Amino acid sequence: MIVAKRKPFDEIKSLLKGYGKVLNVGCGTCVAVCLAGGEKEVAVLNAELDMARRLEDNPVEMGAITVERQCDMEYLEVLDSMVNEYDALLSMACGAGIQFLAERYPEKPVLPAVDTTFIGVNRAVGWYEERCRSCSSCVLGLTGGICPVTMCAKGLYNGPCGGTNKGSCEIDKNQPCAWYMIYERLKAQNRLDCIMEITPPSDWQNQVPRTVIQPGYKKPEKV
Amino acid sequence: MKSGSNLEKVLTAGHFAFTGELGPPRGTDADEVRKKASHLKGMVDAVNITDNQTAVVRMASWAASIIILQEGLEPNYQMVCRDRNRLAMQSDILGAYAHGIRNMLCLSGDHQKFGDHPQAKGVFDIDSMQLIGMVKRMRDEGKFLGGTEISHPPKIFIGAAANPFADPFEWRVHRLAKKIKAGVDFIQTQCIYNMEKFRTWVKQSNDMGLTEKVYLLAGVTPMKSVGMAKYMKNNVPGMDVPDELIKRLQGVDKKMQADEGIKIACEQIDEFKQMKGVAGVHLMAIEWEHKVPEIAERAKMLPRPIV
């Protein structure tokens, strides 16, 4: 899932300065699961904003709604009849959702309440770890299911570097060396031949906005 | 000859090579480079010019390399993957070659987190293995990584590093094999203190026939003090400093520790001269360039061959 964390409260408050009526739009998918921007977080943030602005003698009227997914126009329709009542929209979705909201309501200021952080896994409740940089050219089949682009601090395709330290990365003793793990896993699977060959330089595909059109589908004529 | 560099000539003639190291200044004073170079002149076959080592900004490696060329020394131009993408790397290589630089050392580079700009974006567009392959392609095929032709391709003697001590130890020899497959001509190792482990690694390399395909230069850094030895042991990733070495330094008077460090380095060099598969020594006298003449003399590395 996409993992995000809420922006510092003062930053959100500063973004909303000057707006008297704001609709806070939560997202019911990734950011709800990672406890950053779902229905509950919308309610908590609104209560905090309400209180802070009242203390400043500058009250704000906060509206609340959480849609299934902000990255899907179908789920944004429900907002069409609401947005005109507000001066601005605050989005608790990931960066993709925030942009889709802004695209749908181009006359409205759409402001982010979270910092989108990574594509990751749920290690424990409230604990998330990054696993994928969406490079568009997955090498996990060669690297024992451990991503060197994400998990190696240098993103090396032919590691480990000379800085690997008793299984840890040179940047931090608590950060495991990705290539040490790759080696250990492939060795246990008797698949070290996977990394005997040199991996050539990556054709970096994440340098421009990417589009995916699945087989049998085409770009809609009217958006 | 692949490049015709002095280092290549010394090695192909079968001499036991001796290379040094010079860290460029954190400023613009060319005389600082010249002063350090003056200690190394006539003492070594080539001088590694480090590239923003420990991720700290310094005078560009190619620029300091040109200064020492003008002083009559041969640079071994170090290039790390941390700070440049493939365009910048290739254009720097062209420029370096145009100025007479003939040796290169291809490295990943210390992570930017260690340096004076920890917030910098690490580039790592390609890694050290891929950099070796890129320089080889530029030299042997006369082509850029992108595939287009180079007019007057750079003829570089290609070097890389090897750390026989980092984990996993069993993989280290295979990593060397990969660098050879990528096209490396010579290897300079990480500073060696654990001689036992180094002997094992060289034997593995000999057994796999690797030392016949690459010139292996053993990395030596004399310890200046017990403090330095402890620091290297505990704080430098991938460094293997045995307790016996620290004990030996502790066993002499504080004033004599540096001398003892040089003595240990000379003993190591003596052994490397005899060791099958080792083609030379890379002396990394960190901020100790003025000691290189003494070390070269005591290690009986003088005079340097003229090929």
C-alpha cells in the first residue's frame, strides 16, 4: 500500500490560514489502512483545527467526508454537490489522490494534509516499512525477492559494496544490508547463480510521468 | 597496451607496483596539492586522487589530477557513482583523458549520509560494476553507454576496489570475479590489517584463476597511533582490525606508536612482495603524504622502475 504520514499540525494550520470554511476529504483506502488519512484521522484533525482556530479567535468551519478512493474519479462524484459551499479543500489522501481532487475542482484550492512517504508493508499496527520504489523494471526474480533499488541505500544492482558491516548497511547498524540478505536468501535456495552475472545499467523509467494501459484497454476519449 | 599509462607499463613489465594516494583540498589552493604531490614524486608509480572521499566536498578529482600531472606525477583518477549520472561521468572521462589522465578507479562511493551534505540526493545512476563496464566500452568499442560512437575514444587503464573483509566473506571472491568480467584491469584493496583473512582471499582468487586476469594491489595504511587503530576497528565500515595489532601498538611507547605502525606496514609489504597473486601495493597514507618517502625507503620500494 501507499504509506503516508500526517503533516505537522502547524504546517496544516498555516496552509489553511485565511480560509473560513474547509472541507476535509479523507481517503478510505491506503492512507486509511496506514492510519494517516481515513475517516478517523479526518475527525481527529478537524477537532484539532477547530480548537486551535477558536483559541486564535479565528474560527474555521470544518466539513468532513471520506471517500472510498481519491485516486478514482468515480468516487469523487459525491463531492460535486458539496465543494461549492467551501473556500478550500483539505485532502488526507496520498499525493495521487490530492492531485486528482485538484484536477476535478480546478477553481478550488486543494491543500495536502499528509506527506506521502512510500510504497510499503504493514509490519505491525502503526509500523510500516518501505519496500518498493516503483522503478518499472522489477529485478526481484534475480534478487531473492529483496529489492536492491529500495533496500540498498545506494540502490546498487551489483552489490554488496565494501561498506557492508556484519550484515548491516554502512549508513546504520540497525539497517540490514540488502545485498547481504539477498546473498543469504539465494544461498539458502541454492540460487546464487542468479547474481553471478552482471546486471546492466537500469533504463530508468521513473523519470517522466508514466502511464499504464493494460492489454485490451485504451485511454478514455473524454476525461 | 590498453592505455600506455605508467602504472600499466610497470605492471605489464612484471615489476611490483607501488601506488600512493592524495586527497584534494577543501578549497582552491593548488599549492596544497602540489605540496602533497612533492612528497610522492619519485616514490610511487601512480597517485590515487580521491573523489569527494567520505562524501565531503573537495576540489574535483580530475582537477587535482591535472595539477599533479603538471608536477610530473601520474594520477589514478578516482570516480564515485554517488555524485554523477552517466552523462556527467562520461563527459568527465572525456575531459580527463583529453588532459592526459590515463588511469581510473571506479568506485560506488561512501554514502552521502557520512559527509558534509547528508541531505544531498545520492545519484547512483549506475553502480561501480556498471561503471567499469562503461569505461571499458568507451575504450574498447569506442562507444558511449548509450551506443553512439566516440571520436577518439579514451584509452583508460581501468581500476576498481575490492574489500576482502566485508561480509559475506564467501561472496567477496565472486564479486572480484564479476569486476573482472565487467572489464577491470587492476584492483586496489581496502586497507589490510587481518593478514590471515587476506591470505585466504588471495588463495581463493588464485584458485579461481582470477589473479591471472587482473593485477591485484594490496592496500596498506600504516597506523599512526592506538587511537587510530581503535577508530578504524570500531567506526569504519568494512574494516577488519585484529586485536593483536592494537595490542602490538599498545606495547610500545606512545611516541613510538607511529614508528611501530610503519614497521608493521613494512612487514606486510615484505609479505605481499612474496605472495603469489599480489602484483603490488597501494599505500594509503591518509594525511601522511610527507611520510611516504620514509615508508617507501623502509619498505625497500625504491627506486621506482622506469619503463
